[in-house]
Amino acid sequence: MTEESISQYKKGRHEKRDVRLKLTIQDISDAVGGRISGRTNKNSIVNSVFLDSREADINKNGLFVVIRGEHVDAHCFVKYVTAKGCYALIEDEDYFTDNCILVDSTRQALQKLAEWYRGTRLKKTKIIAVTGSVGKTTTKDMVALSVGVELKTSKTRGNYNGQLGLPVTILETDPETEVAVLEMGMSEPGEMERISRVTRADIAIVTNIGFSHIESLGSRENIGAEKLKVADYMPKDGVLILNGDEPILRNDGHPQRKVYCSVSDSSCDCYASDILERDEQTHFNAHIFGNIVPITLKTLGIHNVSNSLFALASAYLLGVGMEKTAVALSCFETSGLRQRIYKKNNYTVIADCYNASPESMQAALSVLAEQKGRKIAVLGDMLELGSFAPHLHEKVGQYVLESKTDILLTVGSLAKSIAIPCDGKIEVYSFEDGEYDKAAGKLRDILKDGDTILYKASNRMKLQKIIELV
């Protein structure tokens, strides 16, 4: 496979395509149990579904799904989008005008429509669902890249992975797609069940079970049980690809076939050996159902070895050649602010501040530990941990010491607890949330040639502002 073909897979094949939905107003109304406004042409063709009224200009003949948010009621945009040549799915009869479909709940109707579309238009499409506490997006991207070398593949775009975004993703999927790789996120009890009913995956990957969303779910065991609800809506001949290094996942009672992946356990179906991190690359041998596949990744960290095993297992199960998959993975690059490693002036930056949990903090610090020169960690708050937050932030402080970090900067009120185990043992500076200028100033004062800086926090902490200022 040529570099040109790999580039095509990376740049075009998995991005949002100009997919036309091609459903009539009557189709949609029947699927959701809605009522069509009097002067609306029931045979009009709807080409797309969108949630943001600002997208009306690029979604002519699209269906705007009105969502009542905490701060904004999108019903106030109905006249605007219909004037742009779009249709609206609404739940408030006061806004029931031309080119509208009225339902009891637009959220439920959107999910019903996607469930109907999955069952009628995407019957031949294999769906791979990717869930887990951390690593979902990277795994989803690796799976789509690996499977896409031989099969027509689509994937979740952006963060369209919840009970609103995932139905839109399904409705954007071309019926000719052979494999759709869908990221499935959740933040509350019941959400996984709702989106699993819509998705009805053929293969489901559970990357790991951590502490993300423990505030609403109470324990890691509850998180695991919630994640595994994806299997309740899979066919009995479906496949669960599970992290074999996670005890919570080793005793699942669902009837589907289980495939276990491990970074070291040779008793698992797929595992890694001879792992070597060097020159910002990771080399290892992947053992995939008895086949040995040499892999080189242009990224660091044992967690990425695990993510790539999920991709290799998925590709193998779908009949994709392992040699082609290995070439695809060798071209993989992380997206956005997910562990982006680059040189700036005379020091190295590890920008990994899209999201954070205790597990991803530990993984990021393990990458920092492998760097030469002084190691500086800029760590911010991990959110949605509830009453567990102080203890879990303090635990990250232990990871900081284990990684041989030389200097620690914390940003945010919760992150101050990270400094507790480190105080008096390494150089520590703490800043309040929003003190980006002060933190950047301190970094400029202490930076030396050859240093490596890790930036890691939940996205809402906006650590990228410090990166821009340094």
C-alpha cells in the first residue's frame, strides 16, 4: 500500500462526507410518530439532520432538530431555519408552522429516527462501537484507519458520541458504508442503554474502566456494568473486544463471544510483546489470534499499544489483512490536543489537555518519564469525580513522583491536592483556575534548553492558553 493511499484514508475517507439522507417528510413522521403541519409537502425529500441552527445555510432541505437546552430553547430559531429552506422537528405546538413535524419529545424522536434508520437503511453496515473510560477517540480513529484500508468505512466526527450526537452520526452514515466506527460516551445512568438501542453494534470495544463519571455512577463496578450495557442490544453472534488487563471486564456474563486484549498477558487472544519506546515512536510485536505482526506507532505510551491492539483485533475479525493494518497504524497520528508531542524552541511539548482522568494522567506521566532532560508537569483539575476528587488528585501526585518529574505546576483548586505528596520532594508551584499568565510567566522563568513539558487537565481548564503564552 502506497503513502498516497494511506494519505487518502487519513484525509478523506473517514471525514464527514456529503451524504444525502434521502428521506421524505412522511418517512420521518412515521418513524417518530409525529404530526406534519398542514401545508407541508409530505413527499419533500430531507437531505440531512442537524442540531445547530447556524448550520441552516449548509443544510438546505435538512431537518433541524429543536432541542430545549438549559440556557437556550432552540424553538426560537424555527422561523429562521424554515426561511432558509429547512424543516424543523419540534415539541412545542406554539411553534407549529409550515415545514414542521410535531412530536412529544424531540430528543426521543431523534433517537427513534436513528434507530429506524439503523434497522432499515444500515442493515448491511457492520457497526463497531467504542466505549470505555479513556482512550475512546484514539481507539476509534485507529480502528477506522485500520479497517478502512480494505472496507468502505466511516467514523464519528468530533465529539458526536452521546445521546444527541450519536443519532446524528448514524443518520449521516451512507447506506453503502461497509463499516461504521462509532464512539459511545456517557455521563449518567441510563445513557448507555439509550444510545446502545440506537446503535445495535455488531462489535463493541470496551477500552477500560476508570473513574470518569464516578460522581454520577458511584463506583468503578457500576461504571463497568453501565458500559457493558452495549451488549444488551448486540446480536448474540456479535463480538465484545475487552481489555484483558481490567479485572472488572474479565467475568462478563453476556452471551456474545469475548475477545481479550492485553499489553502483556500472553493468555489473551491478542497481546503485545517486546515493547520498545524510542525516538518518539513505539515498537512492539502484536500477537493477534496467533499471528505475530510487527507494529511501529508514531506515538508513545503503553496505553496506545492497548488502543492499537483493539484496532488490530477489529480488523482481523472483519477479514482485513494484518500487513495492511500494520502499515495504516504506522501512519496514525493523534488528533487535536490528545498527546501531541512536538518541539518548540529548544524544548519538547507534550500537549495532552483535551480531557483528564486518573488513568489518563498516569498514562501521560509515563510518557513524560521516558523523556530525556528535565521533566516539567503542568497539571490541572480532573472534573466529574465528585467526593472522590481530593483522594484521586492526591493519587496523581504519587504518579508524579513515580515518573521522576522534576518540577510540578498545578492549575485549579482541585489540582492543589496533586501537590500534597510532592511538597518538599520536588519543586512545586500552584496557581488558581484562570491564572494562565502567572503560570506561563513561571514556566518562562524556569524553562531551560532540553526540558520537556507535559500539559494535562480536563478540557474545561483551558491549559492550551498557557501553551500559547509560553
